[in-house]
Amino acid sequence: MSVKRVTASAPGKVTLFGEHAVVYGEPALVASIGRRVYVTVELRGDDNVRIVASDLQVPGVTVTFSGDELVVETDYGRALSAISYLKTAVELVSKYLNTFRGVNIFVRSEMPVGAGLGTSAAVTVATVLAYSRVLGYELDRREIARLGWEVEKAVQGLASPMDTSITTFGGVLRVKLLDGRNYEVREVLKSCDLPIVIGYVEREAKTKDLVLKVKNLKDRYPGIIDNIIRTIGLVVNEAEKALLNNDLNLLGELMNINQGLLDALGVCNKRLSDLIYAARTAGALGSKITGAGGGGCVIALAPGCQERVEVAMKLSGGLTLKTSLGGPGATVNTVESTSP
Ligand code: PMV
């Protein structure tokens, strides 16, 4: 019997502390979330690869009425960008295993794509897992995470192994890049019940552009920006201790410090700031961007006031997302075989 169809899934993530600085070798704390991307890969009889992305929840649907005409201006660029991760995942896994088969790939997402919840890494890792399994291989998690990172680097240029690690392993991780090829991943917690609210606004820039923006700033003001990046690393180390001691007041304060430093890196914008300050005014102990910024997501630590913070974010023009933190990493959900 050989495998003919595999469905794998992988979770989204929120960066609790340390985004951007992680690209330059500082540690980051990152948690998986309870929303997943599902990828089904089925063998075809030929050498073609067909991608069907029926539900990528692309945010920011814009509809304009022009006379009698209805114009839908949804940003399909985001869906297309998700598709380049799928295509590259198939190419790199084929190269790694030295085997290629034509496949149909079906993708479904339980979270908005391109909003800063690590969907590109989740799509990538679920594809690596499902495609390698359909080819008859059982890769271990380290191989899957590494291949996922290679895909992200190939598509994005600069990328840290943070998103691909968390979507592969799940839980709460500390991730640190050692050099261009090596990195450390340590599990901080298996599960996590921090009272978080996630808010999001439409993204104006891609991760790749924001990472480049920080790089340009760093090239222009190395003395200043290097210190900001190092300081973010110090915040992350304190945050890890606060998380392990469940000291929410300290965690909130450190989130606000991290946010100030991200703002100094130029990755925040007015809409994100509105959400961040609305959350604090509504009682959150701390709030910050999560992910690359430039729009996308914020997180707020809101013990005893999650609903109030959600309402405040909505009134400030954001959408909110309910989910748990620290769920399981990538997994194979179903394997169907051809009958003998
Ligand atoms: O917004 P996201 O989920 O694409 O996160 C990007 C995180 C960065 O640290 C800005 C980049 C990276 O590769 O780690």
C-alpha cells in the first residue's frame, strides 16, 4: 500500500517578545496559538503541481460601488504571496529528498493570512510535512523546522528561524539565531494560559519590507540601532523569568518597554498605536506589536479585562481574534493510502 493523500496542519503564532531583534541574534519568546493552517497534498498521475487555496481568509476586502457596478478590490497579493511559500516548499523538499512527484495541494486557514500571525511559516511547514509524507518519508521535527526556514529565507531573503520553529514545535519557545545557518531552540513552557487579547488592523507593508526597513536604519545609525536591538534582547531575558514566575505585572511592563523599542525601530504606525494605547487605557497591563508591524497584529496582556480590552480595540478600528496560546505544533492529521 502506498500513501496517496496526506493532510497536515500547523499553528499560527504570536511573538511575545523580541521580534526584529531576533534577526540579529537576540533571543525571542514566541508562542503558538490555537488557530491552524491545514494543507492536504495528494499525488497526481503526472508531473504537475496544482495549488487550490479556497480559504485563505485574506483580510481587508474592499468593495466599491461605481454607478451600478460593484468593484471588489480585495488584496489578492497576499494570497499570491502565500502561494510562493507552497511552491518553494515543494521545490526544496524535492531537492532534499531527491524525489519529485506531481501533486494537488489544498490549503485552508483558520486565521487571516498576512496579518502577522505567522501564517506563511504555518503554510510552509504544513506543506513540508504533508508533501514529504506523501513521498513516503517521515522527517523528524528538526528537519521539518530547518527545511521550513530554508523556504522562508528563499522567499523572503532575510528571515529568522522563529516562525518556522514555533509552528513546527508548538508551545512557548525561546529562539536564538547563532549565525546564518545555526540556531538554538529551547522550550520555555509546553502550554500557556496568559490572558491575551489579539487585535489586528490591515497591514500596509510586508514582513520582508519591514525587516529591510530596520536593516536600513541599522546601516544608517549603527551605534544607536545596535544598542536598541541589544536592549530588546535584555528585555527578552527578563520576560522569560517573569513568564516562568507568572509575574503578570512585570510581564506587562516589559511588553510596554519592548513596544517603545519597536517604535524606535520605526515598525509601528498610527493604527497600531491606537490599538496599543486603547488596550492600556482599558486596563491591559501591557500591549505591543506582535510580528513585523506596519499594521498587522498587537497583543495585550489583559487579566480580568479581556472583554473590555477587546471592545476598546474594536472601537479604535481594529478586529480582534479569540484564541488560546501554546497549542501543539505541526502534525499529520490524516493519511490515506491506495488500496493494495
Ligand atoms: O509578522 P511576522 O509574523 O511575519 O513576523 C516577523 C518577525 C520578524 O522578527 C520581524 C522577522 C523574522 O524573520 O523573525
